[in-house]
Amino acid sequence: MPAPPLAGIRVLEVGNYMAGPFCAMQLADLGADVVKVESPAAGGDEVRKTAPFLGPERESSNFIRLNRNKRSLALDLKAPSGKEIFRDLVRRSDVVVENLRPGTMADLELDYPRLAELNARLVYLAASGWGQTGPYSELAGLDIVAQGMSGLMSITGEPDGDPVKVGVPVTDLVCALYGAMACVAALRVRDRDGQGQLIDVSLFESGVSLAVWEAGRYFGDGEVPRPLGSAHQTSAPYQALRAADGWFTLGATSPRNWSALCEVLDRPEWTADERFRDNASRHRYRAQLVELIERVTTARPVGHWLERLQRAGVPCGAIQDYAQVFADPHLAARDFFWDAPHATLGPVRQLGSPMRFGGTPVQRLAAGPVLGEHSAEVLRELGRSEEEIARLAGERVVVVARCP
């Protein structure tokens, strides 16, 4: 099988929770050798402590899916010998990914300026709540706080409803994706110019960057966007609609799809209605339009409408819960989910990567590792003797997991 895109790239991850680990997971999927550096004193990444727990060793189900395809090095970065091991790894690595609070790596004497002296080709990605500079930079940052500050919560939910966050930690995840893309771009620059660089990504700016429609409206006419429930900011009909036995989603914004929808609903006269003559008009009269549509759709079940709309080529779909998603026949046909080996649990189900390469597929190696599972392995690669590894383990500078 051809090597994956980032084969030969080594990444050191000093990450907790979401942004750093999810970023490094993308790089691992792409073939990078990701060594996850975790604190022995803290018990590793905090996600290891999140339920549900699996097996007699109580491994976190969340951790083993968020940290697939990585190796775990449990290393005390506060100990002088731990710092030296990390520096030795940096000399042989291409990328460092960290999402600690700004200043933490400097306190450890392992920040970018110091590490760049050891390896001028190093790409160093720092993910944080607010960025490495600016008046907010020293504040604690969490996804929900960034969602609130970025404007996302001001447009999420129903009109006049309570504040609602996006269901997934979207600023964490988008920050991680920007980070992974930036790392790949910086590696390209390094290959061209021979020089690494520091990359600064934040949850806050990642959240604000998603305001494509909202910026268009505010900078265009000064209107402050508000929550619209499931409706679109500029198009109609484009939202969840009621049927006799539940809800479904629909988007009929092009002239062809709008005409097709009117035919399916047996309301061809709507195409001549002045209120609905184009997308802008339909959006202006959206409340009236949706009321008219639902008078029809509530007479039949979801399945009836999906079958007819799909046959007519109108974009539509069911609103699935995750039990349905994880059993979805389309995802099964595309082999999206896969079983990854785990040192103590055996095969565990994984989400697939949405990146599908025609020639160099992403790698599917293993579930998230046991704490310190690869400590001895990584130290041997650095040339450390068995005696030194045993001494470091005895001093709790490293944790060497005992896996079957």
C-alpha cells in the first residue's frame, strides 16, 4: 500500500482535551508519527478522566477515539531529565503541537524561541483560547466561552430563546482543523525555504472566522444577525420542516428546486406568487411561506416526503440521532467506521477520516494509547539504554506502561 501523505514526519503533541489533540489526530491520520507527551503526575491528558470508561483498566472511551494513531510518552517536563529528553526529541522532530495556556511552555523553558535554536526547521503550533498576544491572551479559554464571545451563541437557537451553544465543541474543532492545515502549509514552506516557524491559532478567531453570512449582512447593511432556529440567514425555504410524524430538512433555493418543490407539494401556483418570485423574496416572506408549506407536509409522514422530494431532486434529509448515524447504510457502504486495536480492550470502533485520497490513503493503525504505552519504545529510539529507562521510570520521570 502506498505511504500516507505525511509519512516520515514526526510530531510532538503536548496537548490536553480537544484543540491540540484533535489537530495532532488529523496529522496522525495523514501518516505522521505523533508522539503524545503526557504528564505522569497529572495522569496524562485530562480526557483520560472522562466517562464512559471501558474495561477493567477503566480506559476513557472518549480518549481512545480522540487520540487514535498516536504513541504515548508519559514524560515529566518539569524534571531536568524530562526536559532534556523532550529537547532531544525536538532535534529529531518536524512539528510541535501544544494547546497549553500561553506562557506555560516558556515557564518550562520549552517555548518556540528556545526550541528553534535546537532545530531551525521546526514547525511549532500553539493553539489557545484567545491567541498568543492581545488583551485576552492570558485569560482562560474554553469552547463555550469562545462560542459566546465569537458571536456563535448569539445566532444559535430559536428566536427569543435562551442562549444555546452549538452541540459539538465547534471552536475547539475548527481551531484544530485550521491548526492542522497550517502545519501542512508550514511544512511546505519549510521544504521550500528551509526554515520552520511559529503558528498561532485560537478558538476565538476560529469561531469568528465562521461568520461568513453574518459578516455579509452586518457589513452590508448594518443589520445585527439574530437566531433563526434551523432557518438559513439568506435563503428560503432552507430549514427543518414538520411532517405528520416528525421533522425533516429541506433546501429549495434554486429556481429549479423551488419549482420541483411546488410540484411535489401540488402547489404549482406558488411559482407565480409575487411573494415567492425569487430567493430574496421568499426569504423576506419566509414565515408565511413556511406556514403554507407545513399545512401540506404535516398531512403525511417524513418518509413520504423524503421519497418524493429525493425523486424530484430536491435536497432534503431526515434528522437522525447518533444511533441512526452510527448505523447509517451510506457510511457503512463507504467503510467510514473502522475497528482499531487497543492494548487492553481489543478492537474498538472508530470514526473515520473524511479525507479520502485516491493514491495515498490515510492510515488506520490503533486506538488511543494507554498512558506511557510507548515510553520505552520512544526512549530506545533516542538511544537510551535499558538501564537508563529503568532509572527514569523509577524516578517517575517517565511512566512505562505494562501492556499485554
